[in-house]
Amino acid sequence: MLEILTEDLLSPLRHGFFTRKGGASSGLFAGLNCGRGSSDQSEIVEINRSRVAEAMGVGINALFTVNQVHSADVVVLAQGDDPAAISERRADAIVTNIPGQAIAVLTADCQPILLADARAGVIGAAHAGWKGALNGVIEATVGAMQDLGARHITAVIGPTISQRAYEVGDDFMENFLVEDPSYGRFFSGGPNGRPMFDLPGYGLMRLREAGVNAFWNRHCTYSDPDRFFSYRRTTHEGAADYGRLISAIVL
């Protein structure tokens, strides 16, 4: 059975942060791997995606994802868009005001952010790793939603890597300090004497400064292997590949 994490903040809209449970994949990808870019069997990935579409109450041709590249680019979904064509678009967020279209992002430690203005009938889904968040994908998503009429946006950051599991180097931290010295507050010293980065804390700050009512559901992808895929955990284990989680929302 699929396990879907939902949040009251986004109700009454159908949405979900899907865990790895309930999928058809096996081995390294055991569970609900929805990543076409993984080395999992493509037909199995499509079975997993069809299960997600069914859970979202749409057909498989109404489940939209993009070719994520850690950018600040946003796709605005229109009536009649082809999901195969959209899946080739290099971007890291999707927004729409068209009912019946499920928009989704894939993650495996990065932040999946679902956004909505239910009254205005506008939704968004963003993939915000450290690079995309630093480069403005959150603000770009909010701006695209506002262009469609959104005025009171709420957002939830889904399962992502927590600060206690996100050790980085000094060069990584410098990327943030060059942008704004105050970003140093999102780093703390770790057990190995290296900085530990608070990705969801940083994402919440960017969302709230953009005028969004937001919170993180506090699930750490790295720390819960039974429920979540994690790129970093896979790397530490020396595995050859990893699965991708999916997070989706539909009007």
C-alpha cells in the first residue's frame, strides 16, 4: 500500500509527499521509485508513476514532471500540454491554474515544496536543493503563481535531508556567505569539525521572506531508510544508484 504524507495546511486540495512504500521496484530501488533518470527498469518506474497518478485521482497522462537541473526555471502548465513534452523541459518547478492536472517533483534529499492558493485556484511544486534555493527557484515559483492570480500562498516542505545529516565543506558554505553573510546562521559545527547545513531552515526563510505561510513536515530522508530514498545515504553506503521520491498536488 502506498504511504502518502499530507498536510492540513494544503487542504482541501489533493496532495501528497509519497514515501518509498507501496511501489513495484526491487533491489536498490525497492519501493516506489518514480525516477526515470535512475537505472531502474523503465517499465517498473512507469508502473510506480501510474500508482501515483491513481492515488492523485488523475490519469497517467495528467501527471506532470520536468527534467530537473537544479535551476531557478519554472514551467507554467497550460490546458492541453503534453506530459511527455513537459518532461523534457529543463526546469525545477511547475505551476498551474488548470484543474485536473497533477504537478509533481522528484527528490532524494533535496526539498520538495508543494504550494497552493486554494481560493485563487493556483498550485505549484518546486524542487529546491541547495543550488536551486540559493539561485532563487522558490521566489521564481512564487512569482509565477502570483502571475496566475495567487495572493495568499501556503507551502509545505516535504521530506528532505536535515541539518544533523548534512555535513558540507567550507567551499559549500562560502557560496552562501558570499551571497549574504547573514546566511551563516544556517550552518553549525558538526562532529567532524565541518559545517552542517540546515537546508529546510534555509528554505523556510526564503519562503517566508517571499510572503508565503510555510512550514517543514520535519521528516529527514537520510535518517529513515525504510520510508525515504536518500542520495547522500546511498553515497555513504557505496551503492551504485538510488531511487527518487515523488511529491504531487492537483486542483
